[in-house]
Amino acid sequence: MIDFLSSNAAAYIGVLLAAVGLGLMVNVEERLSTVGFIAANISFGFLYDSLGLDVPLVIPILVTVSVLVGSIRNMWGYRDSPLLAGESPARKILISIGHPARVRSAALDRRAQADV
């Protein structure tokens, strides 16, 4: 057990857990959150470096995994959105990748025109 904790495997598991946590907590699509997201990734990278753990590529791993987790979380949130009713599943995925504020306003405009 001591050998496992002193190895790089434990450090990489910690990096991956931190990245998943960041991806779930931060809404990547807002500018303020993006600045906080980048700052948190860099600080985690410096933390791992200051602990003396030999984990190469900490910041790229953190950024990549947390962006993927955040994007998947955003796509999952749009799956049952009433604003996207009638859209194909592929279109819902494309819309969720795009900027949500523009998507919401366009969907509301489309609904308002349909009601008139």
C-alpha cells in the first residue's frame, strides 16, 4: 500500500479526480467561469509541482479532462430541454456544443413566431 501511495499512479489518480471535479463544478461556457477554470487548473498544476510529485503534463491533463467533463455535463443538460423539443438528437448535440444563450434566445424567438 505504501508503494502505491508513493508511486506516480496515486498522483495521476489525484489529478484525474481534481479534473473531474473541476469539470463538474465550473460552467465552461461563461467568460468569468472560464477565467476561474483556467486559474484553478494552473493552481492545481502548481500545487502538484510544489508537492514534489513527478507528474509530467499535469496542466494539459487537468485542462483536457475537465473540459471534456464540463462539455459532457452541458450536453447532458440539454437532452430534455423544452426549448429543443422537435429537434433531432444530432442537432441537440450540436446546439449544446454551441453557445447556449444564443440557442435559448433563438429557440424562444422560433416559439414566439410559431405561436403567432
